[in-house]
Amino acid sequence: MILRLPTFFKAVIGALVVVSGLSGLVRNAHAAELIMYEQDGCPACDLWKKEVGKIYPLTDEARVLPLRMVNIHGPQPEDLEFLGRNRFTPYFVVIEDGRKIGHIYGYNDEAAFYGLLGELIERVNVGKSGSLRTSPDKG
């Protein structure tokens, strides 16, 4: 049996295929990322989510380092395997082009977090061509 879809449905399905394909390109457009390793029941993770997590996507920092959260008890994303497994949470890692730029262990308060993150952002500089360039990991 041949399934014949109306033209409208063909267009919708085609658009969904294009959008799903573009989502991978969007992630690749941000060569630098902030990875947050977390786990359920982590008080410091919950505090970070309450104080920072809700507003982080709206910050200038998020434009430079979009956030990706990874549960330490879930599967390790393939592109993060080079970081190894981590059991301490929260653990924040700045990566770019498959390299670790730096990290932050734990969370105490918003001011301390943004201060440490600012130091990592200084290592991620926007070049004249618009591509992100970094200095080597010092920690």
C-alpha cells in the first residue's frame, strides 16, 4: 500500500526534517559551551538552578557560553567523553572545539560563580573573523 499524504502534510514533514537538521548546526555554531554536571538531590545544584539557572540563558555570559546540563548518572554525551566521568556536582566545564578550557568545582553563591565564570570567559576571546579563540587551560 502506498501512503499518499496531502501536500500540506508533506510540507509540514519537510519543514520538521529541515528544522531537526538545523538544530545540530546551531549547537556547532557555538564552539564554546558551559557544561554543568549535575545530579538529583544535589543541594548545591538546586541552589544554582534557583539563583542562576533561571536567568542564565538571558545573560551576556550565555551568549558566549551556552549552557548544556549533563546528569552524572545518565549517559555521557559522545562529544564529552574526552572529559571522563565526574562524580562531584555541580561541576562546570568550559569547552571549545573538543578541548577543555577550564572548570569550576561546586557552587557557593551567585557572585562567586559569576566571578569565576568571568575568569573563564576571559580565556574565550572573539576574534576579528567572529570565530571564538581561546588561551590554553591553566587549571
